[in-house]
Amino acid sequence: MGIRVAVAGASGYAGGELLRLLAGHPEFDLVAATAHSQAGQPVAAVHPQLTGLDLVLGATEPAALADADLIFLALPHGQSAALAAALPDGALVVDLGADHRLRDADAWARYYGGAHAGAWTYGLPELPGGRDEIAAARRVASTGCYAAATTLALAPLVAAGAVRPDDVVVVAASGTSGAGRAAKAHLLGSEVMGDLTPYKVGAHQHVPEIKQATGATGLSFTPVLAPMPRGILATVTAVPTGDADPRAVLAAAYADAPFVHLLPEGAWPHTAATAGSNSCHLQATVDVDSGRVIVVSALDNLGKGAAGQAVQNANLMVGLPETTGLSVYGVAP
């Protein structure tokens, strides 16, 4: 028997991707998966791509998860905290939702509303000291998808003093799976195809998380809904403080990071290259007109932006190599 794992919220897109990764993980034994309205359904009835995975979705209750050594929470924002509080103290828990990411209670109230559940160890291993902190933690809050794409592009530059932290602009396009699986009129195929739509302009909930993780103090963030099922492409710009080469800063920061790849000079990230992987692709340059540093970041919002990141964190928590059960390579075409 391997390490017994369970997934709460397994009927969503992130939950389904998590089940897929766990089912193929060499050290994790998937023993339970739960859902709300889909409870009682075989996993394959909800996720046809998982045909052959002999598991029935249970109700999302603490008792259904209590026998696991490691529990993943893939619930909508605001629903993890109450369940986590009822789980056994000895269980390791990785939360894919936002409930435990923010240290600032006022920021939680402003962007999410409701009671602040308190902060857990932040789950982005590539941040300085991140691997050691995650390995020592019993409860970890994985990053948001936009936050992962932006933080990996920006954090090393802020930490090195290569850019000003008070003037950061991000425009990021995401696939529709980032909005969840619930039926919504604006996510219908006929509404999304052939269209790009900004949303939550000037007030997206990932802003305080990105500032907390990167050290940015002024951030303009514009998310865009793109007509594709998965992937994020983030364009991050900032004012340089000197003549430091942004590519050299990123190369040094991620020299030992198996999932973060600085592309050869002149090659630019694109979302399809990261699909199905836990990788993030980066490229950087300096704008010849404005002088601003530009970093473009691509990742799979269900991979490095959600389920893959959660498995990477869990690997560290149980003492496995962080790459266990995860691919650095995308699926194409």
C-alpha cells in the first residue's frame, strides 16, 4: 500500500485533473473522492476521460475523507475552510482553493468577503525557501492559476531589485476551464468561440495573492477569457531599476527548478506547449520604445495552475521528489 489519498470536490475540472494525476502516481493510493450534486455517480460517468478508474464519488463529508493520509480539497472558494477544520489533525491537507492563501484578513474581506480562515503555508515551491517550507508543513494552500503564471514571471525580478515593485501591469488570457464547471450562459460555446472578453477588470481576486507572493506593491491586472479549454498566457511588464538583464535574473532563479523553463532567446511561450504538463514556460525582453521589462509566461491552468501544483506540493510534504508522477512535457497537437 502506498500513501492513502482522497480528493474532495472531485467532480470539477481541477478535481478531475487531480484524479487523473493521482491515478497514475507511483506512490499515492487513491482511496476516496467526493462531490456534492454528483455524489453516488461513478467517476467515469462524470469524467469520461477516466474510464477504467473504479471509484464512486461519495458525499463531501469529513467521514468520507478521514481514512486518508493526505487530502486534497478542490472546492469552490470559500468552501474549504469549514471542511478543513473538521478533518483529523494528523492528516496532511493541500487546498486548491483560495481560503487559506492570504495572510491579510482585510484583503480577504475586500476581494472574497466573509470570515478569514487564516493562512496556511503558501504552495509555490519555486519561491525562495518554498520547498523547505512546504516540506515542513502539514497544511498547504496551493496557488491560484493566474497567480502562478504571474508570480513565476515576476517574483525573481522584484526580489533581485531589477524592477520597480510599484508599477506592474499584467494582461493574462485564460481558457474557460478556469471559470469552473458550473453551467453559465457566458461560458456557452456559442458565446466563447471567436471572442475575447475581459472580466473582473480592476478587481480580480488574485491581485492580493500576487502582491503577497511577489512583493509587488502596485499591480494593474486585466484577465481575459479566451476561446480555448485550458491554458494561461500572461504578459507581465514593469519598470526596470537599472540595466540588469531580465533573462539572466530568471535563468539564475530557476536553474534548479524542474518545471520552470526559460525558453531560448527569441522563442516565445504559447499555451498549447504546456497543455497536460506541470511546466511553466517563460521569455523576457526589454521594450525598445518604453524601456519596460516584459515577461511572458505560459502554463496549463489545470496543471501548474491547479492540480499539478497541488501534487508537486504533496510530493514535498511526504518526502518524495517534487517531480514524482508529474510530466514536464506537454501534449500536442
